[in-house]
Amino acid sequence: MDYSLITTRLGEQVRQRRLNRGLTQAALASLAGITRQKVIAVEKGDLSVGMMAYARVLGALDCEFTVVPARMPTLDDIQGVFD
């Protein structure tokens, strides 16, 4: 499986959790002790973001990592591939 798809999915889940909690990116950054730009990178699934940033963000959202078997991408996941 493509690594970028995994981080993209994680970023989407982080963003949804942040929105569900009613937090702005700046507020989450403050809680996590990182910059707003780093939160943006996490939510985009940027491959250059280190594990510590993901851990800080998830901790600030009262979440943790869980390892689950990967699933095949859906049509929504790959919609922009052939544009």
C-alpha cells in the first residue's frame, strides 16, 4: 500500500476529530505544543511530518494510534489520480 495514502487517511481522521471537538488549527497547535503549520501538514498527510508531531496532535485530541489491516483504496480515495 502507498505510504501517502496511509498518512492522508490519518490526516483526514485528525482533521475530523479536531472539528468534532470544535477546535481551530491554532487551538490544536497550542494544545499539542506545535505550530499551526505543523497541524496543517499533519492534516494534509505530509510524509515529512515526524512521528512526534503526530503523537502530540493525537495526545491533544485524547486519541492514540491503532494498527489495523490496510484496506484497498475506494474510488473517492483515488479520484484525483487520473486528472
